[in-house]
Amino acid sequence: MARELGEENSVLDRRSYMRLAGAAVASVAGIGAGAGATAGQTDTGPVLQEDFESGDYDQHYTSSYILGEYDGTTSDVAKVGSSAMKVSLPEGSHYGIHTTYDPVEAGDVDSELTEMYQSYWVRFSPNYATISSNGKLPGIVNIEPGGGKGGDPSNGTNGWSARGRYQNATSDTIDIGYYVYHMDMDGSYGDHMIGATIPKGQWVHVEQCVKLNTVSGGSANSDGELKLWVDGDLTVDRTNMRYTLEPERGVNALWNVYHGGSDPAPHDQAVSFDAWRVSTERIGYPGDSGSSSTTDGSSSDDTTTTSDGTVLEVVANADLPTTQYQFTVDGSVQKRTSAGDLSAESNDEITDNGDGTTTVTGAVGNGYGDSYLVDGSVASATIDESKFTLRYGGQEVTVAELTGSSTQLPNKLVVDGSNRPGVASTYSFTVSGDVQKDPELGSVNSYDTISDGTVSGRIIAGKDGFRFSGEVTGFSLDGPAQVTVEDGS
């Protein structure tokens, strides 16, 4: 296992970036907890909302070790509003960013929280690489006693951490999950709990949850929780965690973007974030409603729908050369030209057919995308799903779902590996008819490919689902999984 070589030393040596250490700065965007809060977390509901529309997002951080040198706002790529936070990792560097948000110290709640939900949109640059190493992402922690990280195992009184983790970058995907220091960890370094394989170059919604364990008679009970939702799917679900003997210390959010282990970034690359939320209750996936939940219960437009139509995004795989696609709409279509890496350009043509329909002929590659405002329904689409990812109204869809033709594929096949977290299984199968991915039956990512009736894919603590016509004519599986085939006829 790659060691966290030099990470803690780097943090301690660079305190010149500590802007707000020990400051009890109330967040402008944070929501106060209200009077009468007592120990044991009586505060409920939203705590913080940050959409990175300006550079003053650092007001939320209550201890900031590495901040300001590699992070900043950018309008090149954004999921919510007009800008996002971009964290750069230059060639030869490990950082990144390393900051802490303590909701009590920030003045956003009145007492220590023992349960926290944190969500954000994350996007790895299409060229993101891990070589032989891995890295850290924002998570939920309490490392103030000094342990629970850096090879110092959690013993119940020295701290604990559930940082986000990434690993195994391929040409177009990367694995994400947790890197956890807890009382029952196997060795000196944290346990890996991988939740999902996600595409690079695309926005993915992450929601994390830590609920601290209780303590009885001086012993930590195995009733703490650790959960991870990726695009609304529960991919890590642990209910037997022992984090601490001192739950009264509470939980904090740690924004940690770090390359390694021991290996630094092999070239200039970046991770972008948008729509950071912290709450004491489940936040939820914005794609479920087409808008982002705000701290006051209202809705915040995340650009998936407007008065001019619904956003349709066509995103190319990272290693795909410029490739053409086409779709026709019963209605009208407009280009989105200010959507960063997802902007439609001059080589994308929109043709009014004169019969109430509009045809779009576009081309894109290398992890970039095109996006449009569709006012009407998509009647047909010639888009190879093994080369492109489609999102409509903020949700990933298949061509069949986009055009309403899923009823032509009556049969279902699901490969389910959710009962074996952290174990990868690969599979392939062929059908005599047509086959398409179905996000309602399982996760959908660009690691799964379809070509001439043959499907190849991989699952890690999740499941993939497909609809098909005809019969299954061949199947192979390497690794543990439950396979279900349903004949819809």
C-alpha cells in the first residue's frame, strides 16, 4: 500500500497559508443553528451552502494549512451557476488543498455535530492520472487530537478520519470512495472503501455521511455509520463503524485534495468542485428534481432547465478522437455557447427541417462535450453509447430513454456486486438482438462498452443493468457477482 509519504510534514511546513487558524468566523452563506442547541446534536437541517461564485469561499474555513496557491474559482467549467472551484495539481506536486471547516468554530451551529452530511459536484480533468498511486478528496473527520491520519492508527482518543479517496485512473474513468482511519482498521494506514467508478471529464455528484458511534461503559459501540452516494446511488453503506471513544468532540469537514501516497502528480492536472453543501440531514441528489436544494428549502437553478428548454449534453470519452453524432427533435434546439468544456461550437450544425422538427449534427472528442437547449421531445438519435455519455435535464440517460424507445428492449440483465464492497468483477456477454444500458437498473459509466451486441463492463460494490432484445448467447464473469436475467415477454 502506498504510504502517505511526506503529507503531514508538508502541512506543518507550510503554515504561511494559514489564513483563519483559530478564527470563529461566521459564514455569510452558512445558516445559523438557532437558539437552544445542546450537546447531542439538536441542530437539524442545512448548515452551509457554497456555490463558488466568487473567490471568498475561503471564509468558511476555520483552519487552513494549504490554501490559495493551487485553488481558485474558474468560469471555464461549472456545474451550478457561472463558476466552480478548480484545484490544480502541478507536475511533481502532491497538493492540492488542505483546509478544515468546523461548523461550531465557524459559528454556524451551537454545539458539536455527531452526524454530518456533505455533498459536492466533482469533476476530474480528462487527463487525470494516478500512475501507481492514489489520492485524497474532501471528507468528514476529526483529526484535532493529532492522530487518525499519516500512519497513526485511531485508538479512540487520538482522532479519526473518513477522507474521500480516488484510485485506478484509466483512460476515461477513475475509482472513488473513502480512505478511513477507524478503531477497527487492519494496519497502520487507513482502510480503502471504494464506492464507484466514475467518468473523467464529467461532473459527478457525491454525498458523504458520517454518524459517530455511541459509547457505553467506556467502550465504543459498533453502531457508527459511513455512507456514500454517487449520483444518488448508495455505494458505501457501513453501519458497524467504531470511530471514537469521545463522540463529544464532534465532526468537521476536511477539504483535502492530495496526489498520493508517495507519488506526485505525473503532469499538470486538476479537480474541480461545485455546489458544496453541509447538513445534519440527507441532502439528496439534485438530479432527482432537476435543481439543487438550498439551505432555506427553496430551489437553485443548476442550468439543467430554463425557459428556453431542457439541457441535453453529449460528452465524448477521454480517448475518443473527434467523432460525429446526430439527433432530431420534434421542436426547436439552441446551442449553449457559455458552458465551458460542454459548449457547442461552430462545427455543430442545427437545421430546421421545415416540418416542425430540428436536426442537430455535431462532432466532439477528447473528453469534451457539446450541450443544447431542447424545446420539445427527442424523436431519434444516432449516438454511439460506447463513445459518448448523454445527460438530459442533469441526469445520465441512454439513447432509448432519450427517445422513449426503451419498450423495444423488453428483457433485462443485471450484474450485481453490491454484497462484496471493494472487490472488482469484470464481465462480458452477447445477445442476439439489440442491447443498451439502463440507469434505472444499475449504474452507468463509460467503463461499460457496447459494440455489435457484445457488452463488456466492470463493477465495484455496485451493479450494472441493461435492456436487450433476443436472447443471451454468451456470458463470462471474473469475480463475485449475482447475475439476474428477466424475460420481459
